[in-house]
Amino acid sequence: MLNRDIIREATRLTRSGQLVEATELLQRMLRGEKERGATAPMAGHPALAAGGEPPTIDAKANAAETRRPRRAAQPAVEIAKNLHGFGLGGALRRAPPSMADIVPDGAKFVEGVYANAAGSRAYRLFIPSGYHGQAIPLVVMLHGCTQSPEDFAAGTRMNFCAEEQTCFVAYPAQRAEANQAKCWNWFRPADQQRGGGEPSLIAGITRQIMRDHSIDPERVYVAGLSAGAAAAAVMGSTYGDLYAAIGIHSGLACGAASDLPSALMAMKQGGGPEAMPSDGPPVPTIVFHGDRDTTVHSKNGAQIVRQAIGGFRTTAKVHRGRVPGGHAYTRMVHTDARGRAILEHWEIHGAGHAWSGGSPAGSYTDPDGPDATREMLRFFLEHSLQRRQNY
């Protein structure tokens, strides 16, 4: 069976609810194996029920993907036992992080809820101790599968950097009812559009916080990890007038997939549609990706940069470095005609599917990498919506 026939059959199986069979068929194709006999449906699989929730399109940070296995994260809920990064159970219980790992002294971490026609989502909001009513920036952080706002905050330590820079940080929480593994549904067409689905919920949370607090509307940003990173790319594409810059860690470009088969292909091989040339300036974007990521192929990082550039002319300069005692990295900076940096691509050598420079207090982190949190926030604060108009 040719690859195109396999993809067609996998799409048919997906539409009929046979997600396990579709996944196994695609995995055999990716391994270059010949097709085997069809397997019987897996009785009782929650994703096989008619109208069932979307599958998990994200994964764990495998021990083999990081230099220090003791920091490997707990497995995600998965859709097929034998596909790396996807599995049905056996998730290890992880103690929740302490508040000392989440919020610096004197700051607040409050709860909120937003609802619209697409549903509702809870969120946590970090309020720095230096906030006294003045207009300050806001960073929206989108967690990966199986994570929570608290876990993501502890692992990235974004609140501690935001305390230093006096920024708000919002953490929308994906509901298990929307996705069993709490993944953002980045690969569904309905969740890749402005004005509906999950993008409208994330934008709605952002705007609600902007109404409730004094936020500088020129300096609002969005970032994420893995499925959350892919969702952040969607937000940059659909709400570029709301977010001044985006950060994508171990993610995929907006439109890289439109269903389960194309999502698995993009994750394992990279790819997806190329961006159409655009006359307008790109949304400033910073990308982090490990070159040993076996969950989301590092080709996706380069694809994100190409899509962000579109038809805009840039000059690229390469910088190389190494974290003392940790990973080496290559940082490519794209500048505009005036020499202003508008895109950064950090490729972390030897790193897997984990937040670079993160804390072991949270899941999916690799402390041996350069500090993605600090570099993202530095990049964000260099950009504003007004500045983008002058590119």
C-alpha cells in the first residue's frame, strides 16, 4: 500500500472512530513496515465512542530524550500503547508543586473563569508584588498535555521572572472534558480559527484580564509548550492584533495539521503547509526546540520560523553557545532592514521534549538547557504592537 493510500485509510478509520487502528497504521508507515492484518477494535477505549473527545496529541518527556533521566516527566494519557509519546494509562502520580515553587513572596496567584459560546475555561493569574495599578505587560502561558497551570508555572518559573520585570502572567487551564489528557486541540480546524473554539476562549481570557486589571494593551504576549505551543502559534496567526509577540517551545506551526493522521505525520516528520507570502510584517516569534525531540520533530521549529517570516525580507545571523555543564545551542536571529531582531530560533543540541532551563519542580523540564523562560520574556519585552507597525 502506497503512503497516500495509507493516509487515506487512516483518515477513514479516524472518521469512523477507530483511532487506535488509524494510529497503528500510521505508525507502521512511519517505521517503513509493510501493512499487517487489521486489528480488532479496542473495546471500551474512550476515544472510540461516537462523538468522543479528541485524542492526545502531545506527549511525555521520555527519559531517553534528556541527559538526566531522573528529571523525566510522568507519562501522558495516550491513544495507542505502542506509539512513542502516546499511551492509554499507567500515568505516574506526581505530587503537586508547593506554592513556594510557584509564587514568589509578596505576589499573588488568583483564580478566574471565563465563558463564551464556545464553553468555559478556568485560569490562574499571577499578580506581581510591584503592581500598584500602573499599566504593565501580560504574558499568557499555555500548558502542555497532562499539565495544570500550577505545574506549568512551577516548571517554567515564569512567575519569578515576571516578578523581576513586573508583569502579569495568565495560565488558562484546558478541561479534561475537552480533551482527556488536557491537551489544547491545536490540530482541529474548528480550533484554528478566530472567533470560535479554543482560540476564542484564550483570547477571551486575555481580554477579561485586560478589563479587570491595568494591562498595557501594546505589550500582551502568548507562549506555550508542546500542544500549548501549537495553540500559541494558532493565537499568533488568528489574533495577531491582540498579541505583540509569541513564544513556541517544542511546538508546531498553525495549520500544520487538520486531523489525527496529519497531526501524527507533522509531529513525527515535520512539515505541513508552507505560509503564503505576506505583505505585512510578521508577528515577532521566538522558538525553542530540542534537536533530539522524538515527540515533536525539530523540523517543526524551522517550519514555524518560515511561516512567521512569510514574504517578509530578513537577514539571519547565527550565534552558538553552551550552558556551563549543560547543552550546547544554536541561536538564529532574523533582523529587519533596520537591524531590529524580529524572530529567534533556538535549537538546543541534545535536548528532548522538555522546557529548556526549567525547574524539576514541574513536569517536562530540562534544567541543562538555556533558560527559555528568561529569554522569552526578554524577547517579549523588546516588542510591542506599536513597534511592529514600524517594521
